[in-house]
Amino acid sequence: MKKLLVGLFAVAMVVAFTAPAMAEWNFYGSARMSTFYEIEDNSANDDRTSLTWDKQGNSRFGAKVKANDNGIGGRFEYGTGVNLRLLYGTWDFGGGTLLLGQDYTPSCSGNAWISNQVWGTDNDLIWYGMPYIGRKPQIKLKVGTFSVALIQPNTPLLPGYVGGADTVGGTEVATVPMLELSYELKTDMFFFRPYAGYNTYEIEQTDGKDESINAWLGGFTFGVTPGAFYLKGGAFYSLNPGAYGVSMETGQSTAYDQATRNILEVNAWGGQLLAGFKISDTVTVETGGGFASYDQDNPDEDILDVLDRDADATDWSVYLNASITLAPGFFVVPEFGFRDREDIGDNNNDVTYIGAKWQINF
């Protein structure tokens, strides 16, 4: 894999420097380190202290490309471990931009990222009020601040209860892509950004009794920035977030009782609120928190026992940090925070942490 990465980089460099008339290449990179002490308290380990001292998985390098004067361009980005993060081409046709390839979905791009929580590999309150879908293959149209995308559908197999087993046999089939859209209203001192999405697929079971699974996501973020002070927040709701593909730390999976042909749907919701103050050009202080809750419709206690989880749960996290610029492109973010995780059964995994993230952009 290392040879593949070196080869791809070499090809990109050759193209960039030997064919400047063909394309304009703008390379970039970001090296990130996590240095945190974490005190973990769960059913297996009481107050276990550990040290995280490692490169972050979202360290990256890539390039933005302008291929010609006809509006054609693109971008690629790799993370650690030869992890392809972004790879797409764009066509700016004047009235808007068409994107083909792997990119962030409309629900988690732009001002969806309002938190600067750095613990947990720049977690940004993902799982705790920030519904993250990720970088997905898609066809996306952007006109002004409006985006709509047809995305690779999510088709997970549902956990269930079949004579003591914890899976349902069958084949997951999608006939339409996932749909997402977002819009942003923005001024110098305010922004408001609603988003929504829908995903559907079928589980074709061996006994011929197929099941349709529907999942929704909707929410918004907002921000008020009057000078050096800012206030930001957001909220979301999702029906069957696991079937949609939302990253949440709660027990999010829609379950299925094959004996009764009952789909046990999950309702999830959450929110986040944060405030910050820019003390100077080099120091910004921020504090915030968020939560995510879920409950399962018509819970079956037998199924819940097999899955080792409760019918409802709430996770939340709070933090306080300061972004300190040491040189152009080099900054450190010391942070203190707490996470309460009420996930499955008695495995309540609480973490208190203190440390810093270090980052150099080049």
C-alpha cells in the first residue's frame, strides 16, 4: 500500500510540473497529533487512566485542480493508512457546479461543522448533536448556497431476534439512491443552514417475505457572530439513523422481530450549543456541549436482552478549549472535557480527558 501511495503521488507530481498548460495543481497537507490523558470509567475498568500520543487519522494531503478554462476541475485527498478521503471532479457551468465522485454529503458540509471540539480526532461533537454521514460517492448539484445530491444508498442488515440469533438472513437491495439537500442563508453576522435527507431499501428474505426500510434525517445549524464573540447551535431528528448511516454512539440500530414481522424503528434526536470569544488574532476560547438521544418503538424485551441494550439512551459531551496560533499554519488546541455514554446494557463508558491537539497545515 505504501508503494501504491508513493506511485500515485509521483504521478501527480509529474503531471503537475511537466504539464502546467493542462492543469493548475494546488497541493496541500495537514499533519495532526493528539496528546491526551483519558480517565475512563465503565463496568469493566474503574478509573483507568491512559495516554493517547499518536498521529490523528484525519491527517491528510491532497490537491485542488483546475483542469482548464471551461469550468472543469477536481480534487483528491488521502488520509493516514492510504485512506481515500476525497476524489471528485467538478464542472462549473456558470449557473452552478456539478460534482461527481466522493465528497461530503450536503448534510455535513459547509457550516454543518460548528464545533471545534478536538478530542477524539477532531470529534466536533460528532455523535453528540452533530449527525455525521461522511464522505460518500454521489452526484451533487450546487447552485449558490443550495445543494442537492443523489448519494450511494446505505443498506445495512438489521440486527434482530431469530431463535436466539442476532442477525436476520436476507439480501439488502436498494433501487433508488439516497437523497440529501441543504440550503444556507448567510450574512456577515448570521447564518442559518437547514438540511434534510431520505434513504430507503429492502431486505429480500429467503422465505419471500421482504421488508422495506425507510430512514429520514432533518436538522439545522445556526450562528451569530457579532464581533469577537460568537454563539452557534443546531438540532436534528432522524428516523432509523442506523439505516440512514448516521454516526451516533447510542444504540442506533433499527431491529427486527422475524417471528412477528415487526420492524422496531428507532427515533433519534439531538442538539449542540457552543460559544466562543476571539481574545486576539492568535487566541480563541470556546466552550460547548451536545447530546444525542434515541428510543425504540414498541420495544420487545426479548430482543433487547439479546442485543444487550435498553429501549432508550442519551449520550452527551461538554468541553472547554483554546485555539492558540504559534506561527502561520501552526497551532495548538489545549482542551478539557467529559463524555457520558449510556449505550448498551451496563457498558456505560464515561471519559474525562485533558490534553491538546497539535496541527501544522502546509
